[in-house]
Amino acid sequence: MKVCYGCGLRVSEVVSLRVAHIDGERHLLKVVQGKGQKDRMVIIGSTLLDQLRIYWQGNRPKNWLFPSGSRNHHLCVSTLQRVYRLAKKNALIDKDGGIHGLRHAYATHQLAAGMPIVDLQHQMGHSHIMTTMRYLHWVPNYRTQDKRGGDLLAGLGDE
């Protein structure tokens, strides 16, 4: 779920990540065959990268970043969706919405942090700028300040 929010990925993109897709040196994550069968590189914030390193050290996944129980395949989308619903229930959150809401929150929060709309378009993997622009109404005082956006997980606990 942290990768979903921290990089603005679709749930299908999160579960199909491979260890080799992480470029820790350049703080990039390669999304292979995202929606529309397009590849793209997205920025990983330092906090998320550190958390992924800790995860890797504890679990040592070889191929898939998030392997299924058999380790020959990645987690199913429905598994991550179920974990998200359980986390919401445990946190006593009864607001409607699924895990895809984390992607929407990522987009809104990056705009609020000053990420230029064209950079967000690339991060989200949108073919058309109008798709990305729908997030602007959530940030009424949006003004790009030539920032790359924020490290959205910085300052959050390790829950």
C-alpha cells in the first residue's frame, strides 16, 4: 500500500513489480507494461526507498518484489485489495473507496507539493494531459514552483 501511495501506482502495477525494477541509485522505479502496455519510470522518495530496502533485507524476494506464497508468482490484485479493506476496517475508516483512492491521493498531494502538471502526467502514466488535469480542482491554490513534488511518506510512521 505504501508503494501504491508513495509512487502513485495502480494496484496491478504494484503487484507486478520485480526487484530488478528498483533503481535505488537514481531513486527510480520502472513500471513495466502499465495500463496501455506502456513502460515508464517513476520517482521513489527517499523514505519509501529506505522502507523498501528494509523490506528486502527482511524478506529477500528474488524475482517478484511482492511474491505470492509459492514465490513463483506475484501477489494477486485481489489480495492487495483485501488487505487494504482490512486495514481500513482496523483503522475504523468507513469512508467509501478502494485502494485506487491512494493513487488519487498521490496525485492531489503531489500537486499540492508543487509538482508541475506535466511531470505528474508522466508519473501517473496518463496519455492525455486532460486526464491529469482533473486533479487540479482538488488543489485550488495550485501554483507550480518548479519542484519535483514531495516525499509523501516522509514524516509518516512505519505502521
